[in-house]
Amino acid sequence: GNIRADRNEITGAGGACYIDETVGGLWIHAKDSDISTPILVSGLRISDSPNSAITIHGPKRTENLEFKNIVICGTGEYGIDIKPHAAGVLRAAGLQISGNRLAAISNAAPENFHVLLEESKN
């Protein structure tokens, strides 16, 4: 079935982790196999993350990942951080990213991971 996370708030989360990379308040990790199950994250607010708000990790592919109406404010690094070994596709609409120390979105795997930003449909 589908995975859906709707109307949640994450505050002050993320940092060092056992996977030898920093993780965000929300992190997607395709470690042992591809993630092909549709994942929808909507209505999420992430604030005051010491590192990045959201991180996406490989080495396997993450397909069918969709973010809708996500608000990110005040991170120590990036709003969304796609790590070097990530692969797959993220479709996003209605992102509001502000107050980050670094860029809103960092993609360290542009050949293997694609971010498709869409205009929000109200």
C-alpha cells in the first residue's frame, strides 16, 4: 500500500546518525532495496533543525516520493539535502523554505536523483 504522513510538525530534530551521514528531522533512506511504494508527505512543518530539515539517502532508488505543502524554517544547513549516493525522483509542490544557513535545496547526486518542482494547485 501507500505511505502517507499528513499534518505533522517536527521541531529541533536531526543530526548525527549510525548511517555515517547527518540526517534531517525527516529522513528517507533507501539502504537495502529500492523504495517503490508511493510516499506522500503533506502539511508538514519542520523548524529549528540543527542540520538539514529533510535528507534523502541511497544507495538504492527512492521512486514515487511526493512532498506537498511543506514548510521548513530555520535550519543549520539545507531545507532539503539530497545526499551523494541518493537515486530516484522527488515531486514537490507548495514548498516554503526559509531561514536556512545554506541553500533551500542541495542535490549532491544530480545525475541520479531528480527534483521536480511543481506549482501548487489550490
